Amino acid sequence: MQPHDADKPSQIAEAQAAGVLVDDLSPEDLWSLLISLAATWAQAAISYTASRQDPEPEHERRRRALSATVRRAFYRTGSPG
């Protein structure tokens, strides 16, 4: 884990203890899954690589897809808050 990510597992554990995030995954695994989801369109992606030249609506569609997937997969109620 990179130094700038060092506090993420403890933040996730706090959200799990508060009942916000699912608790059947370790905080480290949940963080790794989040990073992997966020990297879906990254340069190392095996299916498609997004670029800065893609139209803004494409970037926004991807952000919405990522957000919806994270809510469904990791939030207890399906949405934050």
C-alpha cells in the first residue's frame, strides 16, 4: 500500500463499524476492490483505455457507472449517508 493510502483501511473500518459499508470484506480487500474498479478505464486496462480526448459525456457516464457500482457493492443501504 502506498503511503498516501495508509489511512484508507482504517477509514473503511470506521465506516464498516458505523454500518455504512458492508463488513463481510476486510478493509484492505474493500480498498483494493475500489482501486481496481476505479482503474477500469486506466491505461493498464485490458478491455478499453480511456483518454483525455474522449468526450466529456463519456467521462461522466463512466463516473456515474463507477459510483453506482460502488454503492451497490459496498454500501449497506445501496447509497451513502
